[in-house]
Amino acid sequence: MSRIASVLLPMRLPEAFDYAEPEGMDLAVGDQVAAPLGPRLLRGVVVGLREAAGGNRPLKPVEAKLDDLPLPLTTLEFIDWAARYSVDAPGQPLAIALRGARAPKAKPEKVVEPTGAAPARSTPAREKVLAAAAGARLSPADLARAAGVSAGVVKGLIDEGVLAVRLVETLPQFPAPDLARPGPALNDSQAAAAEILADAVRARGFNVTLLDGVTGSGKTEVYLEAVAAALAADPEAQVLVMLPEIALTQAVIARFTARFDAAPAEWHSDVAPPARRRVWEGVASGRCRIVVGARSALFLPFKKLALIIVDEEHDTSYKQEEGFIYQARDLAVVRGKIEGASVILASATPSLETLRNAEAGRYRWLKLGARHGVAELPDVELVDLRETPPETGRWLSPPLVRAMRETLARGEQTLLFLNRRGYAPLVLCKACGERMCAPDTDSWLVEHRYSGRLVCHLTGFSMPKPDKCPHCGAKDSLVSIGPGVERVEEEARALFPDARVAVFSSDTMFDAREARRLVEAMEGGEIDILVATQAAAKGHNFPMLTLVGVVDADLGLRGGDLRAGERTYQLLAQATGRAGRHDRPGRALLQTYAPEHPVMQALKAQDRDDFLAAEMAEREISGLPPFGRLGAVILSGEDPAQLEAFARAMAQAAPNAEGVEVYGPADAPLALVRGRRRKRFLVRADRNVDLSAYLAAWRARVKPPAAIRMTIDIDPYSFL
Ligand code: ADP
């Protein structure tokens, strides 16, 4: 009897395709294979096998079984679940899962080894080479250099068979963590939490814990203990630590390395392909036991995942907005369930979703007390910009400048936080009023002075700043409106010419290493004033940082999406939490035009719980997450009439279902992007409704014209 293999391909196809299993190939579910699709051969994964019924038309055969590790069944189950939840094709999450498997292997390097044979004749140069070769495995060129001889001497010994050339993998393997090393002595509150987490990990089985404690309370130390317990309880157990920003990985890796005397594997978009391949294989084979990574690490083929930690769980960076759309924190919980693993969600400002689950008893809730040691939370003051505004064309108010001066005089550091990249968010012609926009896109161009360009942060379009208005032709008429970090840096330099000022934003930090260098400079006290976007507001620990100035605390409250208040609170609490983490007391000044706003009042009082209770009540009344579900459908097309007609047809086709409301179609706030018009539907459903199934059913009822793109976004974070 011959068999049929269902092969899932890493593409946006509705389902797995059937192929015939060639005689003797002996496939198993999870195997990686090469399978033909049209004229191409693609890497795919076997997701099912069944006996051929016979009589059907012949199927194309699987071309080859690949010599790569298979995907574990739990990984396949997770991929399937994620696709169904996101109302997307399973090939999409599979593509993420195969990113490491498809990366090229590192090229092996030549090293020279003694064979044991004695040289026919001995010379001082030859002796030096043999001595060096006995000590270390080096390439022929390095060996000659180490011995201080010419390359010909080494070659002669190789030709004679005294030395042999061997090919070796140069990437370091995964050192085993040293679990006997003790961690720091924990304080009582930490020790109690660590004990409970270690017990949960040892007991095996799925469980979720919210580890809730102010910034600096020592959450990382606590979860390191849970990691140690997981690895010690089972010699095959693996741990995944997820972080919201690449900029944070280096610091966390350093802490893991110090704790276990072995570097964990690193996984994010900056990791070079050969290293990615090695991590993928290490994870699939079980040799790699700790992975620290960004959200896509969740799709790695773990052999035996025992513990997942989602640090800064509230962070909106966990939401992937492009390509395969998913919320990594939520999927981490799903993965934990499938793997039978413990999940720890750590935050000083947990998301309302997680808090709700903790309140309802679905998650365990561990609270850490005060900051570790003598460190205290900073004093938070509101600077009312209506009363003490900065001078015209300036952004730092007199009270903030005064505080900066005092901080500098004490030899301490200031962080100026402004969540806006570039120099100015808007460039306007003072002659004709024209606002510089990206072509075919409803978004302003942001001025970047370092690069001298105007950049669209939405599409990536950029152009040199013109010297006359492209609209009216007036010369030197373009003015920069509003501040970005580069402009605040300019102001700080002008105010304090002797201070060492630096900028930390995704434009100035090109990769993880560069970010690490800046963080180290800050830790080492080589910077007096750091102007930073949210990239620096999270997670870091700067001993000499005692003043945080929030340049525009109202920024996140504008635009009014569902999470505006919550997000602003989280971000500002994180930013202000950077101050005074050690023995020096910290201060935070928030510049605001709305000091009476509940978010500002909560930040001032440092009363998280009151603020969250009020937010929670509002969401409950309106049935919004976490009390209800939201989904968005975004349609885009170049032809406005066609888009309009399809959006109307789609509205007609919406299934009637109890507990579901469909709003729209409406023009998206960003109604034009890259020449495509955009329309949106918003769907609200009660918690007990399977919103993914509803949207899948809706989509099945319509067939968009080829020129119209439809995107479904479950639990949207962006309402643009
Ligand atoms: P969080 O993750 O809650 O922000 P961290 O774990 O980073 O807090 O701890 C803040 C600082 O306090 C770090 O420098 C950490 O090394 C230190 N720390 C925390 N707990 C202890 C402890 N028990 N002993 C010594 N140092 C600690």
C-alpha cells in the first residue's frame, strides 16, 4: 500500500498539499521534505500521513526527505493553533518556525592538527610550528603567524603528513549551564516568590504566573531562580525568555551568563543566518537549553520546553503588526499549554488582560514588595506647562532645566524621555502652509537632522530636505514644527555646553551591539544627559541616573485608541522607574498640559491600582478587552470605486451572530498608504464568542477581487 503525505509549505496557502510518498522514503509527521510546487521545489513539513485510497488521479511525489531535524509534534500543533487564532494560513507561522532551518550553515574552517608522525628532518622553525600546533587548533596562516615562521614551513609539514588539515565548525557550541552556582541571597519577598515558582516548575504541567513588582524590585533575580529549578529538575528541560526589544537582550544575556557561567542562545532579527541555523538545530536537538529572544523565538522547535518567561509582558512590542499578525504574550501562554510548561509573565505595570486573568484566578499572582535594598521609587512631580512653559521654540521648562542643573552639579545623570524619533515631527512651509507628506501616503514627513532627510516613519520613504517648498517654490521657507529627540538633544547641548549628551533611539542604534555600547557608557557614567525614546526607557539599570524628565507626557494620550491611557501609564511608569535604582534617591518630572488627567494623577501618586481599577471599570462597561474581544478587518486597494463596492458587499455578507457587533466600513484614519486607499471594519464580540471562527466564516462568504488586499487583525493594537 502506498501512502499520501500532507505537506505544509511556508507560504500563504489555505492548507497543506497532498503528495505521494515514494517507495522506501519512510516519512514521519514533522519531517522536513522538498516538495514540488509548479516548477519550483520548496522546503515543507509533513503534517499528516495516510494510506492512499487508490483510484484517484496520481499525485506528484515528495522529491526528497531532507537531512534536517524534524519539527516536534507540539511545534506543529502550536503552528496550527496560531494560524487558526490569527485567521491566517498555517504556512505563515510555519515560515517563522523554519527561519532558522532555512538559514545557511556556517562554513567550516580549516584547522591544523599534529598527526603524531615525526618530521623527516627537524629545524628550529619546524620545532616552533609543532610546539604551536600542539597548543591550539589554528588555521594554517594563523599557525605560521603564531610560530613566527613563513607559511611555507607549515605547508611543508602538511605535505609531509606531520600535520593534517581538518574542517571544523567555528561557531561555539552551547555550553551547559552551571546549576550549582548560587544566586544572590534573596530578600524575603523574592525568596517566597522564587520558592513558589520553583515548585510550580518542578511539579511540571501548564500553569501561568504573573510576577508583579515595581521596577527594580528584583523580578529578574526571581525568575533566574525558576530557570535554575527548571533546568535542574530535568536534564533535558529547555527555557525560553522573551523580551520586547532587541536592545534589552544583551543586558539579560549578560545576567544569565553571570548566573550560570554559560551564555544562553540569542534569537532575534539581528542574529546572523549561520548563528540562527545553529540555534535552530540546538533547540530542535535539545542541546541548547536556554534561549533569550524576541517574539519570533516563540516559534522555535523546542524539544522539551519546560518554562517560558515573558519579561515586560505589558509591552506593546509583543504585538506583531505585519505579515503574520499575532500577540506573542498571548501565544506564549498557548505554547505553554501545548507544551505542558510553566509560564511567567513579569511586569511592573501588567496589562489589563493579564491583571484580569490574575484577578479571576486563572493566573497565579505573585507580588514583590518594595525595591530591592535601599533603592526607593522616585518622587514624581507634574510640571504644568500652562503655568511654567518653556521659552518659544524650546521644549524644556524652567523647573526641568533647574532640576537638570542640580543633577549635573551632583555628578549624577539625567534621562530625557521623548517617544519621538528624529528632529521634528512636522515640516511646514511658512509661505503657503503646505505640510510635507510622504507621496501617496497620509502621513507627515519627519525631519532627521543627522541624516539631513525627511523620513516617513510609516512606509520608510525618505528624501533629502529640499531648500524650497515643493508646493509654492518659496525659498528657505520650510520650518520644523515640534520636537523629536534630536531637537531636545540640541537644546540640552545649548543649555549645558559642558555636559556629555547622547541620543538613544532606533535611528542612532543600528544594532544590538551598538545599543549595548551606549548602555555601557551610561552605566559607566560616561554620559550626563541621555535623550531617549522608549528604546531606553525599559529594563535598564543605570546606577547614577537620578533624574528622569518626560518632555511630553501627553504625547501618548492623543489619538485616543482603546489602550491610550493604559499604554501611557505603562510607558511613563517604566521611564520614571529608571531613576534612583540604587542608593541615590530619584526624581521624575513630567511635563504636561493636562495635570488633572487621571493618568497624570496616578503617576504622581504612584497609585497604579487605583488607576487600573478605573480603567478596568470603563472597559467593562463598554465590553472592550479584556471583557470582550476585538477584531479588525482592513481592506486596501488602488481603485477607490472598486474598494468602496467591495467594502459594501462585505458589510452585506457579515454573518449575524449573537454577541457580535460589526462597525464599518469606515475610512481608516490613515486612509492612503503607498497609493492604496484603506477601509476598516471593527468587530466587537463578547468574551464567550469565538471571534476567529466568526471572522473566518465571514471571509469565506466573500471573494475579494485580486487587486484588493484583506488583512485580519485579531485583538488590534493599532487603530490606524
Ligand atoms: P526588576 O527585574 O524587577 O526590574 P532586577 O532583578 O533587575 O529588578 O533588580 C534590580 C537591581 O537590584 C539589579 O541590579 C539586581 O542585580 C539587584 N538585585 C535584585 N535582587 C537582588 C538580591 N537579592 N541581591 C542582590 N542584588 C539584587
